[in-house]
Amino acid sequence: MDIRPSHTIYVNNLNEKVKKDELKKSLYAIFSQFGQILDIVALKSLRMRGQAFVIFKEINSATKALQSMQGFPFYDKPMRISYSKTDSDVIAKMKGTFVPREKGPKTEEHIPKKKKKKAAAAAAAAAQAAATNDSTAHIVPPSSGTTPAVIPEQPPNQILFLTNLPEETNEMMLSMLFNQFPGFKEVRLVPGRHDIAFVEFENETQSSAAKSALQGFKITPTHAMKITFAKK
């Protein structure tokens, strides 16, 4: 029987060696391009290892994520994605249909009450932030510290220069974002600098496509990635 579309997608066949916190950050990095994420649930229990739930605010976002990322190589394993059989607690509370369940898949309903309250508060904060973001989407926040000189746009070439990356950025996270584009070759991080990186493609046409698609992509809610062509 087909499972009807849901705000929540169930992701399995995940690499079990990846730590929970890193897994959640990486899942956020690759799925946030499809829409606002309310919560990501990944449990450490033996039964739930290699599995996660990604909860979107909109069903359309969940549908796009499922269709686009099905089989995507995530930490060297193809993801298997389906709609969750039941609404997550966060969505059920938003709809006013939340009823405590005694049976069913061991998902976020088994999280202690304190954590549930935090999740609900986080969802409310996320919704409020989304409303704020709508009116400030085109405002670029000033960077901390001194304002750097404006760097002129470099002519198109096969290497992209990324700035405004969050502290938790790693090579795997960026590789998963960019290797969905044809011609991707490698990510190069800069020792001692977490906020910048280089991404190389086979030619400038392919790098331009990735640049256009991921310009302003939010790896975290507060860091919109800036992409330019690297200086040659």
C-alpha cells in the first residue's frame, strides 16, 4: 500500500559509523535546500541506527526532497527515502491532531517530555524566524569585524570560491552539496579557516551551473553561502 505524502520523510540505509550530531548537521545541509526544516530526529538506539526522520514545514518540500535525493550517495551509502507513515509530533501539534500513541514505530514520540517541549519551542521559533526572513530575505547582514574591501567579480573559470561558511562546515558536507552537479572534481578547505573553501569542476560551464543553483544556500539558518569564481 502506498504511503500518502507527508511533512515528514523517513531516511534509512544511513552510514551507522557517523556520529549523531554530525549526521543531523549533514542531513540539514543537504535537505534545507528544499524548504524550511522544523526538526531532524536521529536516535542512537540499536534499533534506530542508520535511520532518521526529516520534518519539513510544507508537504511540497518533503515531496521535492524525496524525489530529488532518492538514492543520493550520503557518506558512501545510497539513501533510501519514503514518506513517514504517521505525522511527527511537531506537525500533529501544529495541526491540532496530536494524540499520544502507545504503539507504532519508535520515532520522536518516545523522546522524554522535556525534549518534546524543546522541539515544539524550536518549531515555533523556526516558524517565527521564517516569517521574519520573508521580509528580510534580500538584506545581506554585515559581517562581524571590519568590513572587507569589495572584491571585483572574477571571470568565469572552473574553480569556485566559497565564503561565509559556518564553523561546522567540513569537506564531506560540501562534497555532498556540490557532487550532485555534473563535472564535480573536489573540495579544498583552507587550513585554519573554517569560513572559506574552494570547489573545482571540470570546466567553467559546469562550475557556473553549480554557482547559480547554490548561490545563497543556507548551510545553517544564519549562514547564507556566498559563491564567486576563484581568482586565477
